Amino acid sequence: MNYLIDHKTQRIHKTAYAGDACRFNETPVEEREVSHDNDYVDVLIKTKGYMVCKNCYHSNSFIVE
């Protein structure tokens, strides 16, 4: 899984589901990071106070009605 880490807002996004609602595009590119290291993401959440993005982290984008 690829993650987009927004260091300005301390939010972690799943790149496959991230979109306009996440508002990460308001953060300067220098303050964003892409990673696929689950351990690194866990460290940010558990020790640095980062939070997952409610809009894309638990997304059900592929629901068929």
C-alpha cells in the first residue's frame, strides 16, 4: 500500500483513495512524502501524533450499487 504523508497537517492518506475531499493538495509539495513502509507509518501514528485521513483511509470507493 502506498501512503501520502502530509507533514503539515500530520495526516496519512492512502494514495489509491486520496482525492479532493482530503485537501492534501493545499499542503506544499515540500511538506508531503510518499511511502509504502507500513512500519514507518505505524511509528508516525503511535509516537508522533499523526492521524489517518477519515476521507480516504477507510474508503469504500469501489462499492457497486
